[in-house]
Amino acid sequence: MKVSPDCSPRSSICESLDNCSLEERYTVLQHLGCGTYGRVVLANCKRTSTSVALKILPKKTTKLKDFSREFQYSYYLSPHSNILKTFDVAFQTDSSFVFAQEYAPEGDLFEAIEPQKGFREEVVKLVGKQIGSALEFMHSKRLAHRDVKPENVLVFQSFQKFKLVDFGMTRRSSTWVRKVSNGIPYTPPEIAEAIKGERYVVDSSADVWAFGVLLFCAITGNFPWELAHYSDVFYREWAQYQQRKTNKLPSQWNRFESRALRMFRRLLEPKCQKRSSIREIYKYLDDKWVHHREEPIEVVLQSIESDVSKSAKEQRVSNWLGST
């Protein structure tokens, strides 16, 4: 969906948020997830009887300016059909900052990916087309998501609709930020090679890299590498293949047709200045991506019926890496 920058709503949030009790406004129905940032709950608004997902960020670890930035970006980007809708509802309790978003009953993409198998090609192409469109929309506004991964893609309409979520790390392009972690499989090489604590410039090309890794994960059920650094043998093989230092295609890429490989080479270009834009994905949606599989892989719907803890997701990632 193409959305004009002029049609994005402006939030009415100001420096002072309403202070109230969450229980006064909402009935909490279910815990949906938790992590270092805080937690998300399914709640019913007592005034409107509407079910929403409330993102609750503890004041102990969240500054008001950081909460306001995440809420503003989430709300500002809401007009795009492949970005999770954020309502103009934000308030604070004695211990937390809270804002409301639409509820995604079918959960996130990561929980639905079958390890070592992945999704059918047509499902991954839908993910690519729709999340690619959401990222293109963000990049047109000079915003970089900076946390593109399957956990931040929510599923709707039985895998026919996908929406990008979680704008807590979103920043404007060309601003300076500090590296705060060692990196994950979606981290591009220019950031993976930086020293923890080092400052670097935000650029949308990092989203392109993470998007390419996301597509690989979705279609294979594995990560291509643990970290895009030369100390990682799987990444080193890919980088050498990209740089034409070897004609041998790394084994984890053998399943892909030539056109799909061309797409991945453009998205996963180690040199960020040569990396393609998100729009590159559109050139390959009509091509065959994967060699014929003898048995079709069924998509299994997995809704969030219980708490999804940070430790459980970290263990799932660890298991994935062990099978790569």
C-alpha cells in the first residue's frame, strides 16, 4: 500500500501524560508477551468494550522521552496497512508508561516458523511484499526501524496479512546512536564489526540487510549465520562468495534458484553503500525462489495462548543457531 506522508496522523500526546490506574480503564484478559522492555497484555476497554493490546513499559527502565518517541513513531506510521495500528491512547500509572495498539490474535511470525523447514514459498513472498512495503514507507520518511526480525512481524488473516511492529529502536536516518549489544543474526556486518559502545550513523541499509535475513529464516527455518562477522564461518563463506573470491556456493544456499540468489546477493551485500534498497524485492516476486520440494510444508497457525517469555524466545533462537 502506498501512503502519502501527508496523511499520517499526528498524536495529541504532550509532555505531561494523564496519570491513572490501568484497572480503572481496562480489564486485563491475558498476558501476551514480556521482555526486557516491559510486557504486552490483551485488555478490554471498559468505556468502549474494545479489545486492545496494551504495551506497558516500566518507569524504572524507560525514560519519558523514549516512551514518547516510540509512541509517536508507532502512531505516525499507523496509516500504512502493513504497520500495526496504534491508537491515540497513551497514559501513565504510578509505575509504568502505557499505550494501546490493535490486537494480533494469530501471534508473530517467529513463533509460527517451523525450525529447519520454514514456510511455503508463496507465504514468504507475501511477507516480503507486505513488510517490504512497510519498510519502504518508513524509509521514505527518513526513518529506520533498526529491529527488523520475525518476532516483530505479526500475522493476520491466516497468513494472508502481515504487519510490522515495535518501533522502540526507530530513529531518523543520519542520526548517531551507540552500539549496545554484541549483535544478532539480523545485525549487518558494518554494525557487527563495531565495538560495543562505539557510535555509528543510522542508515536504512541496515533494515535492508535484516530484511534479507528475515526472508532466509522464513523460507528455510534456519539462520544463515550466527553473526555477520568474519569470525563466523557461515558468514565468511557468504562474504567470500559475494566478493567472487570463490565460485563455490555455500551449502545453506543450494536450495535457491538463480533469481532468488541474485535477490539475496543484492539485499545481503556486505558493503552497505552497495546494498540495494527495499524496493529490490519487487523485481523477484514473480520468480521461482526454491528448488522443488518433494513434500509440501503446511503452515500451522499458532496463536499466543500463554506468556511468551524472553528466555523462551532466546532458547528458541539458540536452538535455531545450533541447527544451522
